[in-house]
Amino acid sequence: MRWRLWAASALAVALAAGCGPKAETVLKVCHAGSLSVPFEKLEQAYEALHPDVDVRREVYGSAMAIRQVTELGKEVDVVASADYLLIDRMMIESSPRWAAWNALFARNAMCVAFGPHSVPLDATNWDCALQRDGVRIGISNPNHDPCGYRSLLTLYLAQSRLGKAGLFDNLILANSNLAVGRADGWTAVKVPSSVEFRAPLVMRPKETDLVALLQAGAIDYLFIYRSVAVEQGLEFLDLPPEVNLGDPAQESCYATAGVHLFADDPHRRVEVRGGPIVYGVTVPSSARNPELAAAFVRLLLSDEGARILRSCGQAPIRPVTYSPATVHSETPF
């Protein structure tokens, strides 16, 4: 009798082990806020192909997404940045080296979105409208988010290249603790470790944090990526190609300015020269699931990934292109 009870118990345990739900492998993806919508769709497509994998995304400003790996030591499988140069500077050219390659996969452009109760912007009045008394302007933290420092570059280029007299000086230098200087023939906007913005400037960690403020009327204007403005149904003004950082033909113009992030901290200081907006993605050398991570990147770089990006207002880069910092002997594609 005892033997039968033992056998029945053992059989029940075996059946439970064999028929229970399989443990899923977690694939951790840290990415820029402006990739939230396309990467949600990419997650769904990937999980349909890999039903035993649970993609878990964490959204940050791009610099903070990278620091999850380089400073906080988190086991992240995929990192995607709204500025490929941050992956180059902080992961490939760093010591220690945190990644070997950087695939360039999408473009974007800067625009100015305006709220339901704001004075609408057009090509002739936008610089004056931004400087009216009482307006509130959203810009994300430049040290955390490329959209933040690209907002600064857009304003600087509008002043220096389009003749919008005083626009950068009156809005940024007069209302923050930022400074400018010359660096090898180009102008560097120096961003200290602790950024201080005063009215009319309103700062949040990443650009998508400011969308709700714009929609609620808490701010009047917001410098943001065009794709995010389209996804969120915002009214916005397309800026001229000389300043919107979206036209590869204007690269030499954009390169007349740049930023020094964490300018007062020699251990964290990052130099980024102005250029067309290009997104980058990599698999960190510390990834727990590098093969599954590479499969996620391959999907992003596939025709299906391109379709998803286009549906979200971003222009995919095809064929596959790598940053100059890439160690080409180690590229997986």
C-alpha cells in the first residue's frame, strides 16, 4: 500500500514537471524614449517568433540607457540609442570596452510641437513666438537625453545659420547655467553635471516625459523628434533643414556646433559633434543572452523592422551600416 502511494506521488510530481508552463527566457532591452512605439511593435513581432522569450523593455534617455550597463552594471541584452555617437563614445571607445559594434538603423528630425492653447507656429514667426513673455518651453535634460542636447543645437544653429538674432542667447544662455566655447573650429555648448533651467525653460529627464505637459497646457512649446510628434498626434512645425538635424546633405552645417556633456566632470565628460540624427543599436559584451539579443537586432534590421519604423514616422537605414568605431571583425550580421 505504501509502495502504491509512493508511486502515485512520484507520478504526480513527474507529470507536473513535464506538463507545467515552461520557464521563459527574459531578454532585457534598454532603449531611447523616442523608440517606445516602434519597439513595442518590434517586441510583439519578436515574441511571436520566439514564444519562449519574454522581451522586457526599459525606457530612458539614451545616455541613461547606456549607463544602465556602463555605470550600474545591469545585465542588459540590447541597447538602442537615439544618437549612435553615444554608443561609440560610451561603450566602444571607452575603457573598459562595453561593446564591439554599433549598427545604424534609423533617422529622424527635430521639430517644435505646440499645445492646444498655444499660439500656432509658422515658418515666419516661430522664433519670435518662442521669445514672447510668459511662454513655457519644454527641453529634456541634455546630459540624459540626445533630444535635449539636439534642442540646444537646433536653437544655436537657428541663431548662427538662419540669422535668428539672439534666439539661443536669450532662451538658453540667459536662463540656464550652460556656457559656450570654441573647440577645434566649432562651437561647443558646455553642459555642466547639474543642469539648471529657469523659466521659460521646463526640463524633464527625456522628451517623452514632456508630451503630457504639452497636451495639458502646462507648457506651450516642446522641442521633440518629428516621429514622436506624429505618433502622439501633436501639432508641430517642421523646421528648416539647416537646423532640424534631419538632412544628411547638411552635415557640414550641423558640424559647426556640438556639446560637451558633463563638461565639469573629467570622468564622465562626453563630446558630441553636431550631425544628422542617426539611431544606433548594439549588444553589450556583458549581455546574458547574446544570441537571442542578436536575433532581436536582426529583426530590427530586417524588412519587417523597416516596415515597423516607417509606420512610426522614422526612416530606416538600409542596407545595414555600422559606425566607424565598430570593430568589424566582430560584427554579427
